[in-house]
Amino acid sequence: MDPAILHILGLVGLFVQAFCAWIFVAVLAALREPQRGRGEARSGAYGSFQQAFLALALALSVMSFRFWPGRGLSDQNPYWQQGQLAPTACYVLYMALKGWFGLCLVRGSYELRGGGSPAWLRTWHWPVIALMAATPLAVPYIDPLLIIQAPVMVACALLALRGHWPLRSRDSGARIVAAGLASLALIWTFHAGVELSSQAWPLRKPLISLNSFIDLGVQLALGIGLVVSLLQQAHRRALEAEQEEARLRRELEKDDKLRALGTVVSGVAHELNNPLTVILGYAELLQESCVDGTAAILTEQAERCRGIVRNLSALAGQSVHPLEEIDLEQLARRVVRGLSPELTSEGRGVWVDDMHGLHLYADRIGVEQVLANLLSNALDASPKGGVVTVRARAVDDGVELVVLDEGPGVPAGDRGRLFEPFFTTKAPGKGTGLGLSIAHAIVRAHGGSMRVEGGPAGRGSAFVTRLPLHGSQDPSGRPPAAPLPAAATQDGLVLVVDDDPAVRAILLAQAKLRGWRAIEASRAEEALAAPLAEIDAVLCDVRMPGIGGAGFYDRLVADSPQIAARVLFMTGDLASPQALAFAERCPRPLLQKPFDFDNVFERLAQIAAVQAR
Ligand code: ADP
């Protein structure tokens, strides 16, 4: 082929290469910008690749300038002849920029893998560039310079490829980049071979001229690979953002559900706790005279109702039970004994491991509820003859209670939703989706946490509950009350204030049974008019018409603080914001209905004893 045509072809290839390199510099800059704003870890790698393309674009531009028609190889212009200052300066720049290009490729590949730039690369960066820049001073001709450049380019491509390894299969952009790097190594080996081949070989000249087109292909592979990789990242980010948005929407819906539930619970608790107090009170009185067990059944059933209300309160994050010392193994055995026989049918059973005397300070009823819910789920999931194991061990500042089963396990997709209220995979009528959310709410109220893991050897599931040694559950945030002095008297005068006549009646009957004298008031205003100075203790409801328990307490604090110190509050509703706010600010003890009457009168007696001193 005519050498002039070959020369023009070579030049066109060079210009197109330079043009493409500049385009990639601009595209990479545009795609990288949003990443930089987000402080993305891989942004550094793309920065290095962008620098590599910038160096390449500059190098090719310098060479385009050098070989611009009129200053070409055959040019007679004395200033641009081989070995003169102008072309040598261009070669110095070109070689330095090509060194920079190669090193940036290596750095970017290492950074893309997430390991950061290796130390040896930082050490060799400037020496390599300086050495490359110095070669044209010794050999100011393009052909030998290309031969000298070849091993550097091959080494950089291979090192970059090594930094790129292992390839993550899902990132096809990274695979294209790797292919580009491998081609870069091959093409420069080939190019050096052609340059070193015999001058007589007829294909030598055409191959050298066409080299820039092959180079262009390599550059396109590299650039496109990087752009694809960046676009894939942008796509992944968009997907992640979508998933995050969906998750937040679910959280909001859950919050809405919980808020609605809280309002319902407030009403239900108030409506049910008063009658339950009355039923439990009379059942207890009946037990004295009734021998056929009817009263015991009545008490048992009323206590079941009390459990339901407590669960609902716990779910709404609004339950208060006294904290007490718990022997974990004893508690576990008690819960296992109380499981319904249906759950342990067909040979299913529960094994309670030795818990080495582990104790913790928590709400006993709450922890029992947590374990009962976990056990009932575990037995439900167990195959015939399956064994559920309960284990506990001490951890940093608490205990970890593990319930292990041999069931099918929890699918990974369900794990994130297990503790959501109303999430169930059971058939309608079999599951409510409340068991785990109630357990979780109780544990959270103690400052603990719950998680689910796969069972050992990939079989079954393990529900792990972490509880602090000292539960933090108390809406007022107060530490557990110090034990009161022993009751000195049980024949004092108690004022019972409650708007529900049935509650007043049972409290009066229970007081009488224990030797107390009692007077009653149906409202706080009426109680304020009672002969307060003669009263040893006051048992007062919080939620009542008029000024209510809170107004009653405020008046007492203002007018007769010594009487305010004799009040024991009771409430059937700790779910309403007003009741919670009062519990938080009032230092007086607060009992939740329905209560244990022995406990109520013991505390009243203790108050009376303190006042009598
Ligand atoms: P319910 O038991 O009424 O469905 P829960 O809140 O107790 O409600 O449980 C929610 C869901 O968690 C269950 O429907 C079940 O899919 C899953 N689950 C709970 N415990 C286990 C377990 N031990 N093994 C497998 N899945 C479980």
C-alpha cells in the first residue's frame, strides 16, 4: 500500500483515538459526579480511571499535534524533524502521560476491588513517570519509543488485571474492563513484535499504521466497560433506594397500625380492667365459701382475660408490671408445665437445659409470656416427635435465652417481618400474627432485643432473646422502689376513690375482710371534701370524670402534702397519653388493675405504717 495512504490512515486513527478519549473523560466525569456527592467508596476507583483517560487523551492529543499534516514524519520543516527540540518535547510529554495512564489503570483496578491503592504503587508512581519522560532524551525517535513503551504498557495492563481479580460475576461492566485490559496487554506485545520484525516483511508497515485503530478498539472496550459499570451501579442504587422507600412505607404503616392499636388498647384496657378487678375480687371472696371449685375456675378464666389485656398493652408498648428477681430455669419449667397439651401432642416435647442458676431482674409475667409465645411457635413448627430446646447463657450485661426447634426454619424473606404485628404465615383462624410482636414489645420494654437465626446444621430455627440483667421497664423511668417497712397496722381507715361503683364495692369488701375501715368517694372532688386528716391511706383511681386522679394529687400537694404522701394510685388504663404523662410525673406508686388484693392492702398498710411514725 502507498506509504502516504498508510501515513494518513495512522493519523486518522490517532485523531479518532484522541477524540474518543476526550469523550470518555467527559462521560466518566458526568457519571462520577453523583457518586462523589454521596461519598461512595468506589468513587475513588472511577476517579483513577477518569485520570487514566485524561492522561491518555492528553498523550494522544500531543501526538496528534506532533504528527499534524505538515509536521509529519516526512516533513521537511527543520524544526519538526526527528531529533529536533519540538518533536522531542512532544515525545517527553507523551511518554510521561502514557506512564501516568498505565499507573492510573493499575490504581483504579485495585481501588475498584475495594483494597485501596497498594503501597508499592505509590512508591513507584513518580519514578516510573520520570523514567518514561527521560527516555526520549536518549532516544528521540517514535519507533524505538513505542518499543520501549510496550513492556511498560503490558506490565501495567497485567497488574491492573490482577487488581481486578476475582471478577464479580454480576458486574458485566467490570468484565468488559477486564477484557479491555487483557487486550491492552496483548496488543502491546503484538505491537512490539511488529516493530521488532524485519523491515523486509511486507505487512510490517500496514500493521504499524493500523495499530492505532486496534488501540482504539481496546480503548473503547475499557471506556465502555467503565461506563457500563457506573451505569450498573446507578441502577443498583436506584433499586436500593426503591427498596428503602418500600421499607420506610411499611414502617410507617406499621407505626400507624400501632398507633391505632394503642388507641383501641387504651379503651379496651380501661373497659375490661375494671370489671376484671371486680370479678377477680369476688372470685377470691367466693373461694372462702365455695368448695366445688367454681370460684377457682372463675379466677382462672378472669386471669386469662387479664393476660389478654396485658398482651395488648404490651404490644402497644404500654404495660407496667413490677420488676422482680427471676430464676430463669424455674420460670422456663413453669412455662413448659403450663403449655397446652395440644402443642405437645404427637410426641413433640420441650427440653429445658441446665441454666446454671441464672437470675435476672425483670417483669416475670412479661418474660413468661415471651417464652410461652416462643415455645408455642416452636412446637407448632416442629415435626412429629420433634424436640424444642430451651437454653440460657450469661452474656456481657444480661442473659441470652434461646429457643431451638427442629421445624422447617424461617425463610430468609420472612425474617425481616417476623416481629411485625399481624404478620403470619399460618392459615386464617390458626395464627393472629401477634405472638412474636407481643414478645418483641415486652423484650424491647426491658431494653432487650430479639433475633432469629438458623438452627445448628441448617435445621430448624433458633429464636434468641437478649435481656439485660436489670430490666429498664418502668414508664416513669424510676428505679425499682426500695422495699417498704413491714406493715404495722391493718386496721386503719382507707379512703377508696373510684368512679366505678362495682370497683368501690369490691375494694370495700376486701378492705373489710382484712380488718380495715373504709370510706368511699366516686370522684376526686368528693374525696377532697372527706375528713382527710383522719385517713391513714388513700386508694385512688387515675381516670375519673372531673379533675380525676391527677387533679386530686395536685390539690393535695398544694394544700396538704402529708395526705398526698398517703396516696396509692390505681389505673385500668396505662395506654392513654394522659395516664402515661401522669405516671411519669407523679412520684406516688401506681398499680395496674386488675391487681392482686393482698398486694394492694399490704402496700396500703405499709403507707399507713410510715405515716404513723
Ligand atoms: P402467629 O404464630 O399467630 O402466626 P407469630 O407472631 O407468633 O404469629 O409468628 C409470626 C410468624 O412467624 C408465624 O406465622 C410463622 O410463619 C413464623 N414463625 C414463628 N416462629 C417460628 C418457628 N419457630 N419456625 C418457623 N416459623 C416461625
